[in-house]
Amino acid sequence: MDKYVQLAKNTIDLYIRSGEIYSPSDDELTDDMKEKRAGAFVSIHKGGDLRGCIGTIAPTTESIAKEIVSNAIAASTRDPRFPAIRPDELKELEINVDVLGEAERISSPSELDVKRYGVIVEKGYKRGLLLPDLDGVDSIELQIAIAKQKAGIDIYDTDVRLSRFEVTRHV
């Protein structure tokens, strides 16, 4: 299993079973996980359906590993769309980890590609993000509309700032 996914899985398993925060050994982590900082999303699926997804656009901790641990706990217990994961569900979960590259401002939706880039939509203090290459999101217009909805921005409002980013997806 990919080390990024294994870290998220071990974190979720321990936290759901005991409430303890997982502390990986150095040999469980890659150098990048220990030394680099980046935003990261942990996505949890059960039977092909989303069961939790929480992440950070930019780093909030000192390493990718700590970012994954924090977001794995949040995705499994604090995603407002779902109840917390129960211990009896742990064996059925599929976990993905997306490590975000740096966001870059773009001037037009034509600079997006739903398979390659995630999108950040901003208006005032509102900000919504949608990861790239998601099932059912097959157009730039839909990608932007979903990000606007997540931010609480009217989907018909065209006066927004757009940014794009790439991810390294771990499955």
C-alpha cells in the first residue's frame, strides 16, 4: 500500500478505535512526507460513495505527514456532511490522499482542465475548492459551479477569482 494512504489508514483506524492520534515511525514515511510542507486532502469512500473528505489548500502544519494525520482525523470524524466513521465500517473504507501543488491564479476558465487541475473559486471572503479528476465532473463549467456552491457563491456569478492547482494522488 502507498505510504501516504497507509498513514491516513493507520491514523483513521487508531483514532476511531481509541481516540488516540497516530504517531508514525520514521521508516513509515518518505523523505517528502517528513521534510516538505503542502496542503493535503484525505478522501474516504465506502462502497464507491463518498464517506468523508477534508483537506487544506495550503499547509497548516510542519510536514505533509502531519497534514495527512490531521486531515485523516477530520475527514473521518468532522466532515459536516456525514456522521463520524464507526469502528464496524473501518474494513470497508477506501482511502485516497491528494497532496496539493501550489495554486496559481488564472485569468480564464479556458486555462483549466478537469482531469489535470483542481480549481479554487474566490469572492470576497468566500472560497471553494474542487479537486481534479473526480467521477462525474467532466466539464470545466461543472467543476467551477461545484466549487462555487461549496463556497456559498451564486453559481451564475462570474465576478470571481480563479486559481488552479495540480495534485499528486495516492490511492
